[in-house]
Amino acid sequence: MTRRTSLGDFRAYWLGIVACIGGFLFGYDSGLMGAIITFKSFQSDFHYGTGSATKTNSLVVGIQQAGAFVGCWAIWPVAARWGRRRAIMVCSAIFTLGAVLQTINTHSLAAFYVGRVVAGLGLGGSSVIISMFSSENAPKEIRGRLGSFYQLMYTFGIFTAYWVDYAVANRLGAVTKQWQIPIALQIVPAVLLGVGMLTVTESVRWLAQKGRDDEAWESLKWIRADDSEETRAELQQIQASIAEDRAARSGFKYSELLERDSFTRLCIGVTVFLCQQSVGATALAYYGPQFFKLLVGPGSSNLLLTAIFGAIKIFACGVFVLFFSERIGRKSALIGGGIFMSTCMIIITILTKTVPPPGNGVVTGSGIGTVFLIYADIMAYNFSWGPLPWPIVSEIFPARIKEIGVATGVGSQWLWNFMYSFSVSYMMADMNTYIFLFFGIADIFVVIFTVFVLKETRGLSLEEVQALYALGPAKEYNGGKRTSVGSDGRASSIDKAQVEHAQNV
């Protein structure tokens, strides 16, 4: 076991924080546009009114996710050839360009859409590489916590966007800079992401894969802040694992992705992110003011309620990452979170149908109750389906299909994100408050999937996770050990007690 040092832990966390500025960008944009599309200044500058608002709002919010879906696929071969750091820096530059294009007042929705798509390319690419970069560099004891940093930075981005929107809505009139200032502020973290990559080292695993062993050793020494024999042994273990994986990948064909083990893992990665988007939290983040309008009626309080919503998100996610991410089982957290969120959504539906908002701007007791249920729902989300899908998807794939596996999983996240961000505006118009019932029922299916498909991986090394998922439902043991298929397709064994502990934590 590698010896941990305080400086090594600090550097590991610093690496995670710098990389996860991409999560901040994602979150900032998620919280940004829901309010901006309600600004009279934005509607006036881009010449659209209430008649086309649903279609325009769906495109303004959703089209960036379409770009992100393309970006997450386009970037992974770049990362494989030129490294994780350079790939993230490329994503930073692309996003910056997209933010600049959005900030310019062209009075053309088509030009604004182009800026959204370009920014989406950078966001999608960074979402793939960041999860890979963090998992490849983090000590296994804190890998889950570092993976959850992405969600923490995402929630901080939402929090920042909500309060920026609230500030410009109250301080500025219906002038162009009212919407330009929030959008232009995206450029700052985008640049910080690229510059921040200069302060960290390249992925040890990627360097070792390229045969740059001296650089891999220097990178590992820097990250662990230790040059002991234990650290040297860790590098040797990585090199041995890479040698086995390279032998296993020899002659790889894409048709292998259809083989049972690989296809099952791909389906799990895709479904995990479908579940994350189906619980409704991302829809709430994108369309916060509109959702609160459904709960309490029209009025000036919706932006403030949305800003408080963002504060609760970051508080809940921060508490989870700092105190609970490595202390409670991931599977248990996902199940508990799904049940709690389903309960909140169903009760909200009952309350809004029993005591609908008056529509005159007066907030009733029932409206206050539904708002608190939304806040409780988002706290549960940030203890479960918010942070946990990212480390789960980054660790379930063996090296033979890791890059394409992570790209597929995270790519699907952007696909589902686009699907919901584009359709929710229409769903609210057609379903009204029954949209909460839709998400409540979806939560039930999410819990069923978690119970019967996902496994507990907290505290396990990447190699142990691979073997655990390779076990499947088999119950045969050989002398207290269960035979499984490793990442190279060869049989291996895991101690029975270890597997049972992992499945039941």
C-alpha cells in the first residue's frame, strides 16, 4: 500500500479541484440560462416573444448539450494521443471561444446558437477527460471523494450563476449588459481551467502507457509527495497492469463491445447517467424560475427562491464530499436518495393539485411547503445521484475498453441531458404540475435499477472493481474464492469475504 502524506493528499485534492473547474463551467451554464431567457432585455435583443418562447427557450438551453454530446466523442482520441492535460487545455480554449461568441450582441439567435454549440464542444470533451484524469491519479482511499469534486464544482457553478442572475435582474434594467455580464463571466473560469492545468502533472497511467517511465515516476512522486519504496511499488504495479492490458487489447475490434461482459458494462454506464438525468434535478437546475412559478405562482420571488435553491445544492454536495463520500456505501446512498426524492416529488404533486397556487403573486402555506420539498429533494440528490455516477462510470470499465467506455457513458449523459433540457420546457407547458409526478415515478425505476444491477465499490482498487463487475450473478466458489474473468479475459479469483463485504457495505 502506498504511503500517504499530507502534502500528497493536498496535491491530489488540488489536482481534482483544478480539473473540476470544468464542472463549475457546466454548472454555471446550467444555472445561467434559465433566468436569462426570462429577461426582457434578452428577448428584445434577439427578437422573440411569447408566441415562440417555448421553442426558443428549449433551443437556447438544450442545443449546448447537443454540442457537448459531439465533444465528448471527439476529444477522447486526442486525450489518448497527446495526454489528458493537453486535452483539457484544448477544451478550455474551445469553451472560451464559445463564451465569447455568446457574449457578442449579434441580434441573431442563429449566431447565439453557434456560440452555444461551440461552448458545448468544450464542456462535453472536458467532462470525459476530467473523470478519467482524476481516477487515474487519485489514491484509491480518496478516489471516490475526488471523483465527487466534479459534482461539487458543478453545484458551486449553479450557485454562482443563480446569484449573478438575481443580482443583474435587480440592479440593472432591461438593457443589453443585463444578459451579457452573466454570460461573459464564463470566460474567467474557462481560462483558469487551462492555466490551472499548467500547475499539475500528466496522468501517470497515460505516461506509463506511452513508455515514458521516467516521466511517469516523476509525476507519481509529485502527486504522492513521496519517493519511498511503496511509491515505487505502486508505479511497478501500474506498469504491470498496463503490460497485461496491452496484451489484452492486442487485436481489439469494436465488435468486441457487443460481447456480453463489455456490452453489459456499457449498458450500465449509459443507464447510470440516464438515471441521473431522470430524477429531475438537472431539469430543476436549468429551469429553476419556471419550476418555482409552478409552485408559488408568478411574482418577483421566483429568482430569489432559485438562488436559495442553488445555495442548498452547494451546501448538501459539499457536506457529502467532505464528510460522507468515503464513509457510506455508494449503492446504499443511491437507493436511499432515490426513495426520498420519489417521495418528495409525489407529495409535491398531491399538494399542488389539492391546493393550487392562487396566481396573484401571494405565496400560500401550501406553496411554502412545496418549496421546502424541492429543497429537500435537491439535498437528497446531492447526497446520491448528483456526485456518485461520475466515479462509478470512471471505474467500471477494464483498461481494454476504458477510453471508449467512459466516453460512451459520459457521452450518454450529454445525450440524456439534451433530451431533458430540450423537452422539459414543453413538458411544463403540457403537463403543468404533473411533471413532478413524472419525476417521482422515474425515481422508483431508478431505485429498482440500483438494487438489481449496481454493486458496491467503495474502498476497492480499480482492479478489484473490475473483478467484482466481472463476477456477475454467478454463485460458484472455489475453496472460498469465486472465479471471475479479469480485464484481460483470463480467469482470476477474489476472496469470498472480500466480495461479500463489497456487495453489502
